Amino acid sequence: MKRIISFLLIIILIIMGCSRKAKKEEVPEEGKEKVTIQVYYTQPAPFSMILSDLEKLGTVNYHRILKNRKPGNPKSLDKIAFCLGAGVADALLGVKGKNKNEIMNITKEMVNYAEVLGVSKSFLKLSDSVKVFLEQDEWVQIEKKLEDYKSTILDELYNLESFDSVIFIHYGGWLKGLQDVTQLIMTDLKGDKEATKTLANITVVVALLHDLPNLFDKNVVKQPYFQKSLDDLSSIKDIIFSSEDGCFDKLQVEKLNQLATEIVENFMN
């Protein structure tokens, strides 16, 4: 089955690239030797690659997607991290659609989420910097500032050993990207079989299905909304794996959108 390097592959991580760097955490135990734990942090892909892949979707209405977005109201750290990742995905749509108002709204939300997650205050000035560049129509600088901010947050959380938060940022970015791109296909690219190839990402969904059940915070793993999201994610995997040519029919695209929307809505509140 084809593995398409596409919008959704790159948007995760925004989030998920192909290389990883390892961190060793030594945990001393009384009366025992130190235990070494190997932790992996997935390297983010550059925004230039994401924006380049968005070009492959052709002429689509990014403004409608952003207009209909609803700010999250997360009340736990896992949901806050998820919403931060979702914000990164939406911010990229804002850059692509040159939607100044939504970029400002989204970056302010991202700053608030990052602060709650414990990112140091010296890194919480994204919205101020972006505002200056927006006033000057410096879109390249906006892209660079978002890139720097995203990398800084992930590195900060990694150094703080907030590994679960890093995973949820990945999760939120990819799921919001999946929700948005399936919506664009359903409304703007009807009948465009080639466009559905952007959904055929096996690598990302397999990685998430491996990482999410192995979170450090077992209380989160037990939550009904989390377990429901794993069930929905498994269904997404089944659809993606079912394609032999990397394309999907109308019903499959609609089902992927439904599943992604369920997960996003459960984590946004």
C-alpha cells in the first residue's frame, strides 16, 4: 500500500517527521541500581513542507474552515496539549489563507495553552511578534515565527519531561488536520479522487496507536473520552489500511471526517 507524503503526514507534528532523538532518564530506586528509560521525541517537519503540500489541494476555501472553528475549553493537561496541537494545524491554514484575524485569535489561544503546560514565560510572546508581522504583511516572517514557537514549545516540554504533552500535541495536530482536510475534500473537491490520497497515511496512525496506550499518566488512559478516542482511531486505521491505491470513496471520506470530528470535539471540551 502506498505511503503518501502528504498534508496530513506533515501536519502531525507539525508535528511528526521521520527521525527521532532519544533521551535517557535515569530513575534511582532505593536499594536498586539506576534504571534507564529510553524516551523518543519525534522531530517536527518544517512548515515550508507543509505549506508546499497544501498547494497540492488546489483552490479550496480555507476561510470557511477557520470561520467555523470553535475555540477549545479544555480543563485537563492532556486536553490542553491536544488543543495546542490543533491550534498549530489551524494556524497553518490561516497562513495559507492569509487570514489575519484568525491567526491572531489562534496564536493567543496557543500562548494560553503553552503557559498552562509550563513553558517558560520568555517563550510566550508569539502573539505580539505575529501581530507586528501581520501589520506589515510579512508572511514569510509569520511562518518562521510560528515554526520557531512550535519547536520551542516541544523542546521545552521535552526538557521538562512532559512526554505525554508532546504526544497529545502530535495527536491534536494530526486529528485536526484530518478533520479539516476531509471537510475540504467533501465541500470543495467533490469527486476528486486524487485529492483523497492526502488521507492515506499509515505511518502516523500506527505511531499514535502505539504511543497513546503507553502514556505515563495512567489515569488519563482510563478516561472514557480517551478510550473512545482510541476506538475511533482504530476505526480510522481500518479505513486507511483498506485502501489498495491510496484513494478513498465518498463514504470513506465522510466516515473519516466523522471519526476525526468526534475525537476533536471530545478533547476540545
